[in-house]
Amino acid sequence: AQDMGQDLEKVLLTQEQIDTRLTEMAAEIDADYAGREVLLVGVLRGAVMVMADLSRKLHLPVQMDWMAVSSYGSGTKSSGVVRILKDLDTDLHGRDVLIVEDIIDSGLTLSWLLANLRSRGPASVEIATLLRKPEAAKVDVDVRYVGFDIAPEFVVGYGLDYAERYRHLPFVGTLAPHVYGG
Ligand code: PRP
Ligand code: MN
Ligand code: MG
């Protein structure tokens, strides 16, 4: 196996920092949704780790469903035009929906997804994301639960990939420039 350490520049968030913050976020969610059942909607594939760890900290009754979306056309990441690769299997009518994401970068994916899910008649739609890059925002998205605001650096790990690699790392790190030709 290759040594991942050589590909990384630094660890941005340790496993422990992520765990601690997710515990705090789960407590907030538990309090906010007390007495209700929440439908957690994970956005494949990056949100897998956050979904697995955040959901296990919740005491609420929850259901889980998944969506896979992809930016259309140009190949430029996050054009804002989104295509559904895998839709939800759950009827959202009257449901309290909490979208679970790993990161909000430009905000374009989530802003589209928010509008799309809101058109399906849910009682509510909110967002929980582990990471957000405020300086990279191209559109304002109202996010209820944010783990960490980070600088606009290229981050991988804990679900986040570069060319599909590094998702399995248990922490969030920045990639060494040599990996992406920087
Ligand atoms: C990444 C990330 C978010 C989205 C954020 O997903 O997981 O879903 O981009 O970008 P935005 O705020 O600029 O729209 P990606 O499209 O890379 O797919 P993946 O989750 O399968 O890695
Ligand atoms: Mn994603
Ligand atoms: Mg990705």
C-alpha cells in the first residue's frame, strides 16, 4: 500500500476533533427535533462518514435515505446545474428532512438540492455539514448545523476525495501540492 502520509501536507482536523464536534452537533439536533422523527438525507458519496458517525450520536428516531447528484456539462466542478444520479426512495411529504453533507464549497450543489427537496412537500428541510468554506461561497445557503468553517484549501479525508482517493482517511487533511500538480 502507498504511504498516504507522503500525499498529505497537514492534518487539518483530527479524528478526535471531528468526533467532539459531531457530538455537539448531534446534541443540538436532538434538542431541536425533540419529539419528532427526522429523515436524514445523505449526499453520496462524500457524506458517508458524516452520516455514519453523526447518526450514531442521535437519540431521536431517524430514518436514512441517500441521493447521488452530479454537476452537469462543462466538467467544471459545481456548475450549479445538477443531475440526479440516484434519487430518494422516500416520499418527503410532511417529513422533517435533514440533509447531511461533508462540505459546502461554492454552495451550488446544496442550493440546488435544497430547492429540489423543498418542492416535494416536506414539513421542513435543514442542512447539517461537517465543513464549510465561507470564502469559496458563490451562493448563500442557509445552513443550520456547521461543524467547522475552514479556509479555501483543498481538503481530503473523512469522506472527501481527490480523484476518488483518500475518502477512507479517518481525519481531514490538506493534500500536498505535488499530488494535484501544484
Ligand atoms: C463535493 C462535496 C459536496 C459538493 C460541494 O461532492 O461532497 O457534495 O462537492 O461542492 P459545492 O458546494 O461547490 O457544490 P462531489 O461532487 O465531489 O461528489 P462526491 O461527494 O461523490 O465526492
Ligand atoms: Mn459530495
Ligand atoms: Mg468529490
